Amino acid sequence: MRNATRSCEKYSGFRVLDTEGEMVRPPASPGVLGWRTLWRATSTEASDNLDRRFLWAPVAFGLGAAAYLEARVEPALWGLGLLAAGLSLVAWAARRWNAPAVAAVLLGLAGFGAAGTFAAKVRSEQVAAPVVGGERVVRRVEGFVVDVVSPGAGGQRVLIAPVRIAGLKPEDTPRRIRVTIGENAIPQPGSAIRLRAMLGPPPPPAAPGAYDFARDAWFDSIGGVGFTIGDIESARLAPPPARLRLSMAVNALRWDLAQRLLARMGPTSGGVGAAMVTGHEAWITDSQTEAMRASGLAHILSISGLHMAIVGGFVFVAFRLGVAAWPWLALRAPGKKIAATAGLVAVLGYLVVSGAPPPAERAAITASVAFLAILFDRRAITLHGLALAALLILLLKPETAGEPGFQMSFAATAALVALAEAWPRPVRELSTPWWIQAPQAAVAWLAASVMASFVAGLATAPFAMQHFNRVAVWGLPANLLVAPLSSFVIMPFLAIGAVLEPIGLGAPFLAIAGWGVDAMLAVAGLFAGAHGAQHVVASAPPQVLLLAFVGLMVLCLWRGRLRWIGAPLALAVAVWPRPPPPDAWIAADGATAAVRSGDAAVLLRTDAKRFGAELWARRRGLQPATWSLYGCDQWVCAPDLGAPVRLSLAWSRKVPDPETLSGLCVRSEVVVVRGPAPPRIPPLCAETVLLTGDDFARYGAAELYRRPDGWRIVWAQPLRGVRPWSGY
């Protein structure tokens, strides 16, 4: 009886009388017992998750690679190698001599992080190539057209392997340059051309802390960008190296297929179809692009995991059914492995046809790991398979850790696989009539589609808000309507039509795909025109995205109740307070500027650097505007009476004369001069913030904040640091 009573008091927490009438004190308070129980449960859950430590390896490796990309000082290769080797050795020793399991796992992850930093440094050294220096100048270029790349703000662009560039020695000639061709006809990949181009180094960030496009160009070995002046001519050049010849031959086949698709499907749907098959976006109109973005469907235009999954899955299912429909073969051959082999071949073939852009490479590796798992009698879709694919991607190209596309695709795939693991498996019923099974299957498919779109949208939302500053309000219903079209109509029939088109049999399949594309564009236009279709969100501080990423990984990779600790972290980008936006922005070359007026970013020059101005405005949560607050002539903009910031802009490259400069200083509190600093500053400019071309050449783009004690200027270049791609 005494034992039973004491047992009751242990769990109730109340004082009771024992069998002899004496008061018995509980052994501990409820709070202490609660904390002890919580600690034991936490320890048990942590121990159970030690078996999932491999899932965190690509996370640690990617964070290490991202740390290298964001560093402000270029680290030494030997130092990073020594750090990675030392941490790996310590982790091995901890496991060898039976150190606490948690400590061994943490040391191992630290080793993976150091290895990621080292791999990124090795990759940077591997792709190092000459970069055009100084200001943009007109140069004559002779070279081979490697590929037609996605259009930019100025129009169609081509990637060129230069043979000769006037004014540059052979050892200083970039490996690749990217040129906007303007009104010229698009040259065929593989053709030898001669042109005159305004050529300069890849552009720096459009604003302090903004995405660094020059870093992407560095890892793509693109050492110069510009635009053509005049016509493009044919040239007679010596034969290129065999590897370049093969690359251009593949790109020529892709370009020919894209033109065939355009001719067969028509200009409206053909441009979208060509982009989804070959990656060429040359014929997609600005209105189509904007509608797809506003409706949350822009991811369908770029070849990524969705397309690879549809093509590979379609081929897999088709071969699986084909083997099953032939009883003789089904009894003698492993149908699932045959289908997996066919799916693997289809994915690799699609990778070649698409031109192997980074998203397609990542998706192909992920799909290949899934098909190889089937061939080796493993589950195809698991978090371990995803972790292996991510680790392979980061080993091959560590720079992808800093790319929005990889971050979004990895987060979305991890969330979907985690959802698949947690999704309840329905019990198969025997002898159920089809009229009962069909509605049940439809409801189950609809529930899975809604949940998958919802989870994928939540997983990618922090990255979309941080990098693109757009929230597609109607993205979920738009994707739910388009998902069946893209999965069962557009991509399968595009794939069949693209295979059969070279022999003239693709017309009926491409016609069906064209109907699907037209329906998708109609859905995009419907939701893009709906009320409040897009919401502009300012970027949070950089460390907040890291916090959200860690929270997402905890939600996806941890098993147990503690995973919900990641939920508030995953929402960090959405709820984090934004700092006050700057009062003015100036382009990296001083050619244009914008000022803040309420929630609007008023552009001083609407015809120059529009892309950079709009990117800065969205990043700060502002709407671009072209109000007449500044009077502009051929070379100068000066503030009117209603201007929120008295800023004057002189965009001539010449040194301004003292009289003109004095007149600007009298009217303004900030004067921006694109040309070099004058040898003597006029006395009237003593109280004015004067920024000249010398400042922009050294510090890049600028943001200005009004303070009670004067103006605070934040420059872009110091935030980039001294890196191979930063121009220092």
C-alpha cells in the first residue's frame, strides 16, 4: 500500500497521508519533474536523429561554400585546405576513440563546412580567366558564337568565344564574352563572326548588398559584357578546339530544334514551347514574362526540376507499362529497372537538349540519383537520396550555394520529400467498385496536389521575398490549375513532338502541346490581372535568410516534435522588421539616380539603367515611378520645388566647368557628377555632398540616408570586399 501511495504521489504532485497517518512529501515539484521529463524526451529525440546525420552533410557543405562566396577577403587556398583536413582528422579521431556521439556528429559537420569552403576556393581558382578591365570602350571582336543566351534588358544576347579583341593581348583575352546584339539578326551557334562592341567588365551589384552578377560571370568564365555597334559580319577564322566545336555543334542542333518548334507551334505558344524544351527564351515576349511572374508561374519557363521530373517520370511510366503489357518480356526481365534505365537516358538526353543550364544540371543529378537508386534496389525518393544529390551538385559546382535557383529548388524538394515521408499511406481495399475508387482517387490526388503546392510555396517563399522581392498572391490557385496541364499535356507532348519533329512527325503532338501552352498563358493572364496579384516586399538583412534556411532544414530533416522549433525561424524573412529605406540611390557609374518619395522610387532618368533602378526599388520595397520632380536637359537633371531630395545629376563623362558645377551646388544638397572630379572645387560647393566619377570607380553604387548631422553614404564595393570578381 505504501508503495502504491508513493507511486501515486510521484505522478500527481500532491501531498498524501501514508498508511500510518503521516504526511508524506513528494520527492520533487511538478516543475522539476516537467523539466526532467522534457530533458529526457529531448535527449532521446536527439539520439534518434543521430542516424540522420548524413542529411545535414550537404547543409553544412553548402553553408561552408556560401561563407566563401560572401567573405570580404580572399582566403588562402593552403589555409582552407589545412582547416578542412584538421577538422576532418579531429572528427575521425572523435569517432575512433568513442567520444560522445553528439560531439562527434558536430565535429563531422564542421569538417563538411570547412570542406565546402575549400571546394569553393578550388573551384574559383579552376575557372579563373582574364576579365576586361576599366571603363567600357569600343573594341573590334572576332570569335565564334557559342550559344544564344536568355535576352537581357537591352534585347537578344549571344555568348561568344573570342579569338581576337582589339587592344587586348592574347593572354588578356577573356575566355567568353556576352554581347547584346540589338537589331541585328541572331547569328547561328557555331558561326564565326566579326563585330564592333562597347565592351567592359561584368557589371557590379546594382546597389549595396544586392546580388552580385559579376560573381556569376566569374564562375561562368565570362570576362566581358557589352552591346554591338553596327552590323555583325561573317569572318574566316582558324578551326576552334575540339571541345568548343562539340559544344557549338550541340547548341546549333538545339537552336535548329527551337526554330522548328516556333515554326510548327506559332509565335505565341511556340516561344514558350521552345523555352521549355531547349532553354532558348528568345521569343518569349515581355508581356508573357510579366504575366507568368505576377501569377507565380515563372518557374515553368525555366528548365528545372519540374521539367526533369515530368520527362523522366513520363518515360519511366511509359516503359513500365510497355514491359507489363508484353507478358513474355514481363516474366523474363525486370520491368522496373528497364523503365529506370530509360528514364535515366531520357533525363540525360533532355539535359543535353536544354543546353545544360545550372537549374537543369541540378535537376538532372537529382533525377539520376533517384533512377540509380531503383537500379540498385533502393527507394527512389528519400531524403538520403536528395542529400546525396545535393552533395554531388555542391561538389561539382560549389558556387551554386549562393544562387537563388539552387536554394529554392533544394528547399522545395526537401519539403516535398519530407511531406511524402509524413503523408499517410492509404489502405488498399480489395474488390471495391470502380465508381467508388475513382472519386476516392480524385479526392486523394487533389488533396496531395494542394498540399504539395502549398508546402513548396512556403518553402520557397523566404528566398523569393529576399532575392526577387515579389510575392505572387494568387500563386497557389494558379499553380494548382496549371499543374495538370504541364504534367499531363504540355511537357509529355512537347517531349514526343520534339523527338519526332526532325523526321517530320511531330505536328499532331506539338499541336496538343500548343493548346496546353495557350491555356497556361490564359491562366497566367487571368491571375496576373486579378486584384493585388503582386506584392513588393523589401529584402531583410542578409543574416535573416540564413536563419530562415536553418529553420526550414530543421522542419524538413529533423524527426520528432522538436522539428517545430524550426517553424518560427522559417518565418524570419516574412516577419523580420525592415530598416528604413534610403532616401536616394545612385548607379554604379553615376549615370542615373533615384530618390524616395513615400513608397515610390522616383527615377531621374527613365531611359538609362532602368533595370538597376527597378531592382534597387524592389529591394527596398518601393514602387518605381517617373513623376516630374526633376527638370532634365541633354546632360543635367536638377530638382524642382517639390523634389523630396534636392539632388542634381550631371551624366556627361567630361569634367564639369566651375560655373556649371557652382550652379548645381546652389540648387542642391547632393550633386552627382559622372565625370572625373574637377581639379578645383568651387567655394559654393563647400556645403554640398559632391560625388564624382572617381568615387564611383572606387566604391560603386551608393545609397544615401538623411541624418540630422548630415548624409550617410553606403557604398557597394566595400561590402563586396577584395575578391577575384570585385574588380580590385
